[in-house]
Amino acid sequence: MLNSISTSSHQPLPSLTGVIEGGSAGSWVDPGRILYIDKPLRWTSFDVVNKVRWLLCKHLGTKKLKVGHAGTLDPLATGVMIVCTGRATKRIDELQAHTKEYVATLRLGATTPSFDLEHEIDAYYPTEHITRELVEETLKQFLGRIEQVPPAYSAVKVDGKRAYDLARKEKDVELKPKVLVIDEIELLEYKEPLSNSPRGGEDSLYPGGKDDTAMRPSPPRGERGEGPIPRTGMRNKAFLTAPTTPQDTADYPSITLRVVCSKGTYIRALARDIGQALGSGAHLTALRRTRVGEVRVEDCMSMEEFPAWLDTQISH
């Protein structure tokens, strides 16, 4: 594991309050509850909040209940999501300030506009020079306090408009870098290029080829049929090497990382920047938030488990 860095900006925060066992229906409002949810793949953060609110209102026989989350996860990410109800929503800012841990898989040698699987590959880059040793040495650059430019397809506001709205209209999006902290970054796995890959290009990234829907998920949709959630990373071609063609690249290495970071870190942007630092390109193929503060994904319940659990919590 690469050395971790502690900074004075990361003061320990109080332990998160877990789910209150039992209690009356009124406790969902005052003092409120804090729930640990394992966000499903393709669900937006709003989908989770909306579903929790709907189920709670149905069980409590009320039409209104304040529900919010303490940290957005992209639709194609899974893992720890903290959901607050009632007066507990006043703790959201405190909960968001906790450090977060992610496990991310990056495919090297190719980028997408969103720097994940939300969009099609838009460029290919050389990977012949990349080795495990180069990756390990490069990752050291990202430890400690760094500046990161948010992805263009993000909820950051530019002149009062969401960056992703501007990016969807193919307008140039210039976002200011933000200072954040990477406490730990560890290379969990380095996968060599596939020696038996018959050819390079898009098919080599997806074992089932271009029609492999398991590896290339369809755009996420809300439960009520909302359209795809717009999201992409910043396309900064000036930082990238000249793209190769699919035919020039036989196959692609991938890396899996464990990252412990501060609030406001975009793992998609981190993937972009690591690819650039390697003299290539990169995008996320998987992302899981495994911890927020002291809450680990093992402490979370799935959305499938939540309704049955709720039946045991509300007194009738």
C-alpha cells in the first residue's frame, strides 16, 4: 500500500448515529432517523431518497416527510449512502464532511466523455509503456492535498447553470479546480492486457463485444421513467497524448484502486487525471463506495431488504 497522509484539515468527526431500533412512528420525524443504504446500480441518489420517502409515508400514513441524503453517488456507482429523515436531516452537512472510501476499477487506454460507462468511448491512447511499476509510482502524485477540476458533466454550477446542461449542448465548460485531500490510494490489482485479444478497439473492452449489455449498462432511468441522468467528465484534450486508433491498440490494461478521500472528490475526475499522468487515457468501469466515516458497506441494507426491515421498525 502506498503511504497514507494525514493533514490538519482532517479532524476526527463524531461517530455517525446508527439506525434507531424500534421506537414510535413519530421518531422518524423527531429526532429523526439515519439510515445506511447500499445504493443499487443504475439508481440515482434521488431514486433512493424518493423510494425511502414513499415507503415511509405509506407505512406512517402521512403525505409529507422530510428525507435527504448525505452525499451523491453517480447512477453507475454502488455502495454506502446515508439517508436522513425528519430533524436528522439537519446533520447532513456534518455527515457529508466525513472521509469516504471507494474501490474503483479503471480501464486504461481509452476515454469516454463522462470518464465512465455512461457514454461511448471517444478516444484511444497508447498503453504499451504502462507497467505496474509505473502505475504505483504515478499514484504517489495524488496523495495529500491536490487540485482537481470537476467533470464537465457534473452538478457544479457555471453562471447559475448546471455544468452538465451546458455540456449536453456541446458548449465549452470551464470549471475552476478545487482543493481536496487524498488520504490513501492503494493499487489493489493490476491486470495486464489480454494476450489473447484478437484485435483492439471497442470490442476488446467488453468481453461480449459491442452488444454486451452486461458490461455496458443502458442509461440509468428513474423508477417513474425519467430520462437518463446527464453526466460526463471534463474533456481536456490539451492534457492528453494524441489518440491512437482502435486498430493500433491490441488490448488494454486495467487497474483497481482503493481511495480514501475528502468531501467533494470526483472519482471519475481522478480516473481522468491518472490516465493523463500515465501518458494515456482512462475511464471508470466500476465504482463502489465502501465507507463513509465509520459506516462500512457491510453495515448497510439493500433497497430490497428495506421494506421488510421497515415493517419491524414501525409500531402499528
